[in-house]
Amino acid sequence: GAVVSQHPSWVICKSGTSVKIECRSLDFQATTMFWYRQFPKQSLMLMATSNEGSKATYEQGVEKDKFLINHASLTLSTLTVTSAHPEDSSFYICSCGRTYEQYFGPGTRLTVT
Amino acid sequence: KQEVTQIPAALSVPEGENLVLNCSFTDSAIYNLQWFRQDPGKGLTSLLLIQSSQREQTSGRLNASLDKSSGRSTLYIAASQPGDSATYLCAVGQNTPLVFGKGTRLSVIA
């Protein structure tokens, strides 16, 4: 399967600061990438769909001005959590889509103090 | 709106036992169904992918079945080992992106 990386793997930041998370597809061109969020003992919830060269599509209830997504190339999508608050602490996972199948990154653990 | 439910939420078994994890979904118009494994604090590892036209897939000690009409899938693990301890997630694809269940936390006791 395809290889997807995320950076950083974990990050701790202070409330009010912004954090950028990178998602890279290492061995194929991904026109579409997905960002998920997972709270402890909960399921993965889709936040947004990132399309190369166009604006991301956000799921209902996800603030697009708070979670900025940029998909500037076929191998890189970034998620920036702006003005982070403790309730944004979560596990963020990206995936790259192929027909009927997605390949997931290893995730980024964000802790906002 | 598609909803995916996994039962049980947690399961503890002694090493060597065969076990079954259950997944149900409300909308049967799916493209595929995937089973993933997630270790604590880690990302997802894809275990098995079943296309909507298929009824089952096998990989080693794992066997996944799909019954679209009843909206159910099962993941069968044979001869469980302590290394199988993890959370197992079921996800259905009607298009991308996938809709996930909350998972079953499996503990295999040596």
C-alpha cells in the first residue's frame, strides 16, 4: 500500500498559539487527502476533505477559519490549528485517497496546555 | 446519514481462543468495508478490505465477512495471540471518505 507520513508525531503548545501539521504521501500523487480527528476512546471523525489546488470541504460543525487546510501540491497537505485551546487537544490523522481505499498516516498527537 | 456500530466495545480473551468482532451499518449502499487495527497512540493499519460485491476476505488468521443486505460484517480472529491486543475499527465507504465505528478494544491474555 501507499506510504503516508505526518509531522510532527506529537506536539505540545500553549493556548492561543497556532500549530501546523503536515501530511505527505511518499510514493504516489494524492489529489485528495482527508483529515480526521479522534478523541480518546472515540471513533475517527472526518474534519475536512482537502483537494489539491482548491479549497477544502469542511464537515458540518468544523470551523474552517480555525482549522486551516492547504493542499498546495500532490504530495503535501497541511492542517493548521489556529488559536488553539485545550479542547482542541486530540489525535489528528490524515489519509490519502485512492478509489475505494484510503491510506492513513501515523497520526499527530496535539496537546494544548 | 451512515452510522457504524461495533459490538462489543471491549473484549478480553485468553490466548489461543478464536473470537468474532461485529460491525453493523445503517445504509447498505456501500462501496466497500474495511477493518483496521489501531495500537494505542498510533495510526491505523489496514487489515482487510471487502468490496461490496464480495462476501469475505482472508489474511492469515483473519477472516472478514460482509452481508450488505443485513448491514453487517464480522471479523474472525483465529488462535488469538497477545500481539493481537489492539483496537479494531470497522469503516464503510460509500464514496470517500470513510465512516468509522468506535472500535472494539481487544485484550488477549497470555
